[in-house]
Amino acid sequence: MAMSPAVEALVKKKKQEAEASGATITTSAPAILLDMSKVPALKNKITYKDIVGEEHPDGVKREYPAIKCKWYHPEDIPEKDEGWVPDHKVLPEMIASIMYGHNGLVVGEPGTGKTTDQREICARIRMPYYRVNGMEGMEPADLFGQVHLSAGATVWVDGPIMRAVRHGGLLAIDEPFKMPPGTLMGMQWLAEKQDRAVMLYGHPDPEQVKVEAHKEMRMVLCDNARGTGDNMDVYAATNVQDASFINRMQYKIRKTYMEEDTEARAVNHKYPWIMPNLAKRMVKFAGLMRKAWAQGAIEMPFSFRELETWSEIIAENGGDVHVALDSAYGNLLESGDEKEVFMKAVQDVSFE
């Protein structure tokens, strides 16, 4: 029985690991545990390379169901960022979540590219992209809409999520767990796998209270925390959410910072005046600051956004790397201990 490419790659990897350790491994186990021939075949396909622009480094040929839709608002399809460098660690899951029509929850440190990756996937598959930012104190009406007075009459005005609900596309909610749990629970019906809908309570027309979601509407939540109350000492505005809503996110994805080589390539690709050797040093410095932040030695995280700003200021100030670093990050460090950590990292990396 033929194995799928993904299973074949897994077997090959395990066999190589076993041979390296002197052990033996049977290649029959995956075929016994799985019968991938019974998975329904894809009728319309799109490949990982079609979307990302390059094959995945692991060599596995990934295919997804292509989305065929005449979008009502094609103007909401984002433009590609030609400076974007794909993070192959998480893109297979992110793409699968969207292409198979699942809800996704992407969790990771600040500035890892959680929402950026979603936007770039939409740009490449030509899907409308709608981003909504969660805030403390948000009420359901802030998302779904409410009645307004216009020219002496009451009219219903849709909230920011309704364009995606009515006409399809990816609804990306950034920092959703900043919202009160009751507000997010108002979207629970929308998070179901089937018969998705929202209720526009207060709509003056009873026939329009229930709105069924477009069949090509997707939803992804992007947050620093997972909504269970952890890391509240770092992300103070985060609220504990109802577990039943989080459970409705089919794909749970952990987005970490890119590998050093990938991140350095991203810096050099987007900012060509940053030569590869300097990009590697900047990323190494970022890694030292991230480690210090994780250990509580500094209070300010150092994300890819800081690397971007640092690179831009280098161009703007005539090429002074140290001054640009202070402007992008260092000037916000306050305590002597923080400055000591910062200066040690500068000395260890050396930008001379």
C-alpha cells in the first residue's frame, strides 16, 4: 500500500535517526496505523509552492484544496509584501487551517509575525483579509453592529466583522483575549464547524437578526497568550476566556521567532543596505535580548519589528548602527540592570 508523501518523509527521517543511533526501525508501522488511501481525494488542488513561492525545505510535496470564489469585495484582497520571507516552521499548518476552512488559534511572543503571515497567505491565495483588534471593554455591538440615528430614522450599521461574515474572507482577530470573555462568547456560533451564524440582537428588522456566515468565511485568532490566564504578569490586559470557545479553534499553532538564518535572510531581503554579515549580527543581538526578556532581566521585548525599525533608521541616519539601535530600542531601557544587559549584548556581538 502506497504511503502519502508526508508519511514517507516521516519514515525516512525516523530511519535515518535510527541508523545514526545504531538502532533498527520497521517501516511498516505507519501503513498499519493509517490507510491514507481512504482520505477523500482533492478535486481542485493548490500546492505549497503555488502559495509560498518555494518548496518546503523538508521536501514534502504539500497540496491543499483550492478555494474557488468570486469575491464580493475583491478590493479587500491585500497586496503581497515582496519583502516577506516565509517561516516554514508554521506555514504548513497556517495554510492548511485556511484552505480546509478551519478556525485557527495562533499564539506566540510579540512581533513573531502571527498576523503578518495570515495577511501574506491571503495575498497569495487572493482572499479578502479583515483584521480586527481586540480591546479591553469591547462589547458585542462593537463587533456585530448596532442601531444608529440617521436623518431622524433608526438604521442598522454593521460592525467590523460583518463584512467577512456576509461576504467571505479571512477574519483575523488580533489580541482577542484582551476582550471580555462574554464579548468573545458572542462569536461562539460563528466558531462552529457547521451552520455558522451570528445573531444581530437589536436589529430593527426581525428577519435580519440571524445572519448565516458565508461558506468561504474563515476565522483566526492571534494572541500572545492562550486565553487561560497564563502570562498575565507579562500581558496585563489579557482576560481569562471561556474554554469552550477556545476549544472551537481546530488548529492550535505556536508561532515562535524565526530561526536565526531565516530571520537574517528576512532582514537582508527587505532592507538590502543591511549586508548579510550585519544582518546576522543584528539577529544574534535580538536573540540575546529575547533571552534576557524571557528571564525577566529586561522588561521590553525585542521583536522583528525592532529589527525592521533599526534597519530603517540606519538608512535614515547615514549608517550609524549604534545610534539607530538606541533610537529603535535602547533609549527606552530605564534601570541600570537593564542597561547593563543591553551594553553587554552590544559588546558580545560587536557592530564594528
